[in-house]
Amino acid sequence: MPEQSYEPDRAIAGTGAGGAMDLAASEAETLERTPGGPQGTGPQAKPRSLWSDAWRDLRRNPVFLVSGLVIVFLVVISLWPSLIASGSPLQCDLAKAQEGSQPGAPFGYDGQGCNVYTRTVYGARTSVTVGVCATLGVALLGSALGGLAGFFGGAWDSFLSRITDVFFAIPVVLGGLVLLSVVTSNTVWPVIGFMVLLGWPQISRIARGSVITAKQNDYVQAARALGASHSRILLRHIAPNAVAPVIVVATIALGTYISLEATLSYLGVGLKPPNVSWGIDISAASPYIRNAPHALLWPSGALAVTVLAFIMLGDAVRDALDPKLR
Amino acid sequence: MGRYVVRRLLQMIPVFVGATLLIFLMVNVMGDPIAGLCGERACDPATAAQLKKEFGLDKPLWQQYLTYMGNVFTGDFGTAFNGQPVTELMATAFPVTIRLTIVAILFEIVIGITLGVVTGMRRGRPVDTGVLLATLVVISVPTFVTGLLLQLLLGVQWHWIQPSVSQAATFGELIVPGLVLAAVSLAYVTRLTRTSIAENKRSDYVRTAVAKGLPRHRVITRHLLRNSLIPVVTFIGADIGALMGGAIVTERIFNIHGVGYQLYQGILRQNTQTVVGFVTVLVLVFLVANLLVDLLYAVLDPRIRYA
Amino acid sequence: MRGATHARWAAGAMAVALAATACGGGGGSGEGAGVLSSSWGDPQNPLEPANTNEVQGGKVLDMIFRGLKRYDSKTGQAKNMLAEKIDTPDSQNFTITVKDGSTFSNGEKVTAKSFVDAWNYGASLKNNQKNAYFFGYIEGYDQVHPASGSQTADTLSGLKVVNDRTFTVKLNQKFSSFPDTLGYVAFAPLPQAFFKDHAAWVSKPVGNGPYQIDSYTKGAQMALKKWDGYPGQDKAQNDGVTLKVYTDSDTAYTDLLAGNLDLVDDIPASQLKNVKKDLGDRYINTPAGIIQTLAFPYYDQAWNKSGSEKVRTGLSMAINRKQITETIFQRTRTPATDWTSPVLGPEGGFQDGLCGTACDYNPTEAKRLIQEGGGLPGGQIKITYNADTGSHRMWVDAVCNSINNALGNDKACVGNPVGTFADFRNQISQHKMTGPFRAGWQMDYPLIQNFLQPLYYTNASSNDGKWSNAQFDKLVDQANAESDTAKAVSTFQQAEGVVRDNMAAIPLWYQNGSAGYSQRLSNVALNPFSVPVYNEIKVS
């Protein structure tokens, strides 16, 4: 996470007023460069940055703690699903098709007679991998390109925005149908690659919009007037302010990517067996909605909890990053 | 302002060319469209060769693209495999999808922004948590499940609506499909508005407005909302194109014969002419919507000036 | 809070609109008192008889055309329709006499020329007719439709008009059951209007059947109305049929439940469990001439070496057909025991149990045979299928699970979905299959020849796996030349035995036609092609 990139700033003595977000902070930074600066001004001048402030806030936020725990749990069962589920998710017996809850199969059996509990547990790995990797890819690529476009404006903006438009103009499901129908590999990477390829413009536009807004702020003008470099203004003054909408959209997007994977399966171009994922199970169970709703309920429920955890996490991080809400 | 618009219109040309080329390449990657035309058997080679020649598929790809674009500029979008001109397909499909998109956008604006404002003003209250959970459910359940479920409940169990949309596809019939189509975007709009509102609620100009005794609704609509709408407008603007092209699943479930249906059929049958033709128009819609969004920025935020 | 007021107003408006749709749309099927609505799929090709090779287009042509022969809607037997008589001295030269008094719905008379012109059009390469190969038995086909290069003749030399009602057909080989193929839609007569203004005809086809097309919106719906002046015996019992295009058979079924549609002739597999409860006795499930098999890529050495027939037989024995047809398909499929279809009847060549133990579920024997045959190529098989239509995914998964359970290996078999049918066909025609793949066969005409020759004869049009066996080819040639029907059938059955001994394709199950209908309808039936017999349906 970006904490590392801000490591040098830990040496900066903040003024305590909301991290590095306003004019005062900019002044503090310039002050810091003068020898014998504010380092010795008092006990409250402990080295702090925006991100360390945020971390301090987060540790005390119950929402963050709960969603964090859920995510840690998901990661653990993604890595070692056999901890809580016995048997193989590929072991199916048609004789048990659509049976309800029973010992050994608390969630019952699906239309193929597979154990829904086992499949839901094992599905976490694929679904979380798809969601997280696609979101990371989209967020990094999208905010980098969108941020640059919004910040530099002019020809850069025009050029990058046009590229964004080209990719944005292709409807996602359509692109998935076309691109993934020719894929023969049965790993998760083509699906993730496709989501990044057609998903980044969404973040890019949001990032560009909020960078344009942030750019107009007085403190940015001030920093510019004080001769701060482009990269400094962008990373230190604009990015923290512009990142909030990106985080919000990205955390929601994470959920939609997991469910997009289900839609792709529904259209027959998603992940292929023997992969086990919530998307595959949701799409396979949806025609049986009238007869065996439990086979649809559990993977959907797992998906919902995962999405909830990531949205809450995103929300908490955003709140912590925003000095105006303190 | 005028110069800005002209410049943007000029910039559309490369995007248009890029996007059409991209989709053209993508559809061609799918391979030989003739193979699917002969049912569960191989086309006899002579007929297949003849068909390829007729549809220009025997030429190199770049030549196919140039010929295609040349024709497009004269208004000829080619012919589908069932012998129907693509323009004719468009004439029947686009009005339906435009109506569907209008319904969906209205849902996003009316419900999404309202919920966003309400939750943004009451952060952390039960109403906020409730809406949060509701948006979550909407996001976490894939569109096809929501669609099938609503169709089953409203259409079959309770008889509130017809489970499918008739050929006329009137606004009334499109309400439920529009809601399904808008669902995920609606959740985005709600959350974006909520975030924006919560952020701006504490800004100086809002405090000033409250302090000078303006009525609450005036503070919200004139000061708070106007400044909070930029990210939301960006999103909705970009969403118009996505909704029109993204209705593949919704149109399939509710049997709507619009753009999504034609695209789906086009892809299933690898009908290059149909797919590229429809996407070309969608690209244009998308570009114009984006331009309008950027112009709206200036309206919403007077600090942004276009020259 | 003005904003909130707006929202309330909008919510109210929505409720009103919802109510309005609920009330306004009530009579979805009430286009006219005696007219019924039926589910349909968008035909892939223009609606020309020799260009329509799928069921959906075929449905329409079956309503607006009548050919020389017609297959009985119950027994499937080919009976004379427009043909007064078809004579042959040698199973190679045929003299066909057309009945008097038949006309097209535009008033034109149906004559010998109507047939000869139509067949010449269908065979000619320049017209791109996808069913052209049906005319391949007629002498002169090589000239009008060469395998490569351009055609040297425009008309088939084997067709001659003798007089207004008589024409002769000369075949390029002996083919005793040729008259029985003439009920296929490609052999329909065409009016002169077809040739004079082709574009107008295609946008609103004119034929000689009991219905005529009232309006046709491509991709959405077609309204057919009863042709009052139809001279034949099989007049329409209703006033018309509106065919509505559905992308998804689930939606069509839902519409039927909601009273928005009268007839659904393809009940999705996922709803089969509910169909009795939903429809009661308004559900029909009758055998149709469709068989599902798994084909193999014989161009791949791994499947074409000695011993691989043991692997194939082992796989066949690892599939629990009974359980799959009962659980997944709710008995709308019957476990296959030969490579034809029960609709042929025992006289027609169907032989129950021809497959023998090779089609019985026997995990131990399956495991042994596969090991003896050298094991699965690569240790795993992938069953390739197209995931865009039908319920293929359900049964492929079930077949794989059955194989996996029999072999005691979770990953012995996996499904390999291909996004689109077009791409699936592409991969097949480019010989890209590496393991078994879905092969479905719907008969063109109810003859055992049609279940064997197109699928297993060397380089035949639907021999997708490129299986080739000299003995099989010889037996088929013999059978075709045989003028005694019973002998021909038994020779075909010998050929089928060759298919069995090599397990050229694994037979899975015979598919039934299934349909559901609304309370307004009665006398609904499906013919052996799983198409509703529209003209006999009564609407109350």
C-alpha cells in the first residue's frame, strides 16, 4: 500500500492540523527544509503523515476491525480451504441432487449433487482472487492514467482521455463475450485480464474528475506558487484528496467483478471447470431457483458478505483519509 | 466554449476510429463466421467459399476494415446473415433500447441521488445502514439472478407485470427491466452521492449558507447538491453508453428486442457486420454523452472553465 | 425537503405505471379469437426452403409449404401429399406425377415446373443455398455445384419436365428410399414470384401450405393466418399462429405461466421438475427423431490408435444414462441403446439394445476397459460443448461427474464450454478438438439412412470426427442400392453394428419433444421432428 511511498514524509514535522492537507502543511514542509526546523518545537510535533494519521484512526474504528477480520478469514480459507471443509468440491453424486441440509452437508446439495458447503468454501479462493486482482489492476491502471490526464490537462488530457474513451466505448459484457469466447486456458488470468482491460476506464474517469476538482483547490495553487514539483503536488496534495472517490468506486467494483464473473459464466464464457468459484455456482444454480434455492443462496450469501467486507473497509479507509470528516 | 466544443468534436474522430478498429479486430479474432451457418454440419466448401466472397471475408483484415468504414460513411452498415440490412435492424432495436436506457437513467437519478443525499446527510444513522445493506445486496447479486427473481415474483407469482416485454416495448413495460438494468449503477450513484454529500456537508460554503439562515432544502439543492454532483454526473454520463450496450443480459431475460439482443445474436452468430455496426453507433452515443458531461462540469462548478 | 417530495412523487408515479402495465397488458395472447401465439427462435438464414437448415425456420416453412410427400405427424411415415404417384423401374430413374388442383396462395398453380425450378435453384452454387447437398444424388449436381471453382451448368441434367404435371428425376446412383426423402422442406415447390421478385418474396414468403404469412418483423415476430382457399385436406383448424421470438426458453416458459403465450415447444431442462405442477395435463412429452451422442476426433492420433475403442467403450460404460435422464431431464430423454431413434420403429431400423452391454452403466468394467486401452489420453478428457443454447452444460457436467465417480478420479473428465455455437462449429471444422465433443443429430427425414450416412460415412457432411471405416462405407452403399426396403434396413443395421464395435461415437440418449400449452388450446401434438402440428391445434 502507499504507506511505503510516503516513508520519507514521516520525517516531516506536521502542524497537527489534519496532516498534510492544507496550506499550513505546505508551509510546514517548506519550513522543514531549513536546518534546525521545527523538530524541537515540542512534544506534539511527533513525526506524522496523512497515512500514519489514517492508520491511527483505523485501528480504533470498529467497522474497520470487523471488515478486516472478515477479509482475513476469507484469505485464510482461500489459502487453506481444507481447514473448515472436508472432501473435494469436485466430488458430486447425482443421486443426491437438490437435497436439502443434512449431516455432512449443512448447505445441502446442488443440481448436480455436489456438496454446496464444500463448494462455497473452496469457491472463495477463485472468487476472491478474481475480485482482488481485477480491482487492483483496474485501480492502479485507471487512477494512474486518469490522474495524469486530470493533472496535466491540455494535450496529455486529450490524448489519455481519448484512449480511455476507446476502451470505455466497448460494452463490458459484449467485450467479455467476444474476447473470452476464444480463450482456451482454464486459469483465472484471462478473466482477470479482460476485466482490467475493459474496467480501467471507469476508475480513470472518476480519478480524472476528482483530480480536476482537487486541482482547483487553494492549497494546490499555493503549493504551485511555492514552487513545488509536479510529482510532489500530484502525490502529496492532490492524490490524497482525489483518492477517496477512487477507493469508494473500487471497493464497490470489487463486488461487481466477482458477480461479473458469474454473469460471464451465465453467458458461457466465464471460468471453466474444474475451477470452483461462486460465479460458476451462482450461474449454475439460477435456473433451479424454484426448486433448490439453497444452492443459489449460499454462494450468493458468501459473495454478499465478501462485498460487504470490502465496501466497509473501503469506507473506513476513506473516512480515515479525509481530514474534513474528522 | 464554442472552440472547446469544436476541439472535442475533432477529438472524437480518433476515438471513433480506434474503438471501431478495436471491436473489428476483436470480432475477427473469433474466427470464421460461416462455420456456424450450416447447423450441426460442415458447410460444403464451395458454398462456404462463395459466402465468404459475398461478405468480403476473403480479403485481408485491413482491407475489410477500410471497405467497411468507407461504407459506413455513406450510411451502409452492411447486411446481416439473414439477409437484412443492419440499418434496418438498428431502426427497430435502437428506439426500444433508448426507452429502456431512459427508464434506467431516471431510476439512477431519482432514486440513486435521493438515497445518496438522505444517507449522506444522516451518516451512521439506521437509514444509512439500511441503504448500505440494500445497495450491497444489489451489487452482490448478479443482474441475471435479480432479473430472473423479479420476473418470477412479479410476473408469475403476483401477476403485477408481464414477464416479457412485447414487441411494442412501451415505457410502462420497461419499468421493471429498467430497474434491473439500473440496479448496479443505482448502487454506485447512491454511494457516490453519499460520499460527496458527506464530504461537502462540512465545507465552509455550506456552513455559511446555513449560518445566513437559508432554508434547509435550499442549502441542500442549491449549495450542497450542486457541488457534490460532479463525480455523480461523470458516472451517469459514462453509464449511458454502458447501459445501452450492457443490456445484453437484461434484454435476454425479459425478451426485449433491442440493442443488447441484436448484439448477443450477432456475437452468437459471429455476425461481424451487425456487431461492428451496433458498436459503432454505441461509440458515437458514448462520445456525445461524454462531451455533455464535460460541459456540465462547467455548469456545476463555475471554477472549471473551458476555453 | 423539496427533494424528498419529488422522490415521493416519483415513487407514486412508478406505482401507477406498474399498475397500468399490469392492467393494460392482460390480453397478451388475444391477437384474435382463433389465433394462438407460440414461441419461436430467430431463423438464422433467409427463409428459402433450400436455405433453411434449422428447426425455427423449418417451423414456418412447414406451415406455409406442402411438398410431394409429408411425414405422418404420428408415425413419421412418408405419405404422398402433392405427389399422385412416384414410379421407378430401377431405384435410379424416377417419374413423379403431381396432383391436380393444387395452387400457391397467390393463385399460381403448382406444376411440375414449380418443383424443377425450385430444385435447380436450390442446387445451384451461385444461390448460396445451404441445403444444396440434398440435391447431391441428382445427376448433374457436380456441374451446378462443383466442390471448387465455378459452375458449368445452371440446371441439373437429371431433372426433366415432361408435361404440366409430370417430371422425371435421374439419380447418379441407386437410392431406393429417395422418394421418402422428398418430404424434407428443401424439396418444396416454389412459385414463379420467387424468381421474379426475390427480395419481396423473402421479406414475405408465399407458399402452398395451409397458412400464409400476414406480417413478418424479422428478429421479433411473424403473424401467420389461415389460408381460407387452401385446397388440401389438412386445413388449419385455427385462424392463425403468431410466432414470437424468444432469446431464452426460460422466458418463454415464464410467459406461458403468466398467460402471455399459448404454446412453448421447448421446455427448458431446469423447469422440467415443475412442469407437471405448473401445467398438469397441458404438457406433452413425445419421442422425436433426435439423438445426442459424444463424437471423437479421429484426426487426433490419441483417439485413433489400436485400443482406443476400448477407452471409448469404457467411457460409454462409465456414463449412468438412466440416472442422468431421470434427474437432469426428468424423463424427457430416454437412455440410448442404439445409434438411431425409436421414432423409426422396428421396421424402419430402430433396434432396441443394439448397443448391448457397452451402453450399460458398469463402473468396474469401465475402469478395466479404459486401463486395457491404455488409459485416458493425457490422463484427462475434456468434453467440449457450446454453452450458448440449451441445457448442454447441465448434462455435460453430469456426464463428467458420472465418469469421475466411476473411475474414482475427480479430474478424469471436465466440461469445456465454448461461448458460441459459431465458434464451436469453427473449432470442429478446423479439427481443433482434443477429446470428445457434443454431437446432436436431428433427423431430416425418418429413415435409418439419415441417422448413419451423414454422420459416419467417410467425409460425410456431418462426420465431424472424421471417422472412416471401409466396411461401414461398403455396407451403406449396398443398403442404398437395395430396392427391397426390409433388406435395405437390415443392411443398414449391419453397418450400425460396425459403428458399435468401434464405438465410433458414444450414444447418450434419445431426445423427446416436450411442449406446454395454455388452457385456450386443445388437440396439441408434436410431430416426430419435435415441431408442433400447428394446423391441427384448436383454439377455444
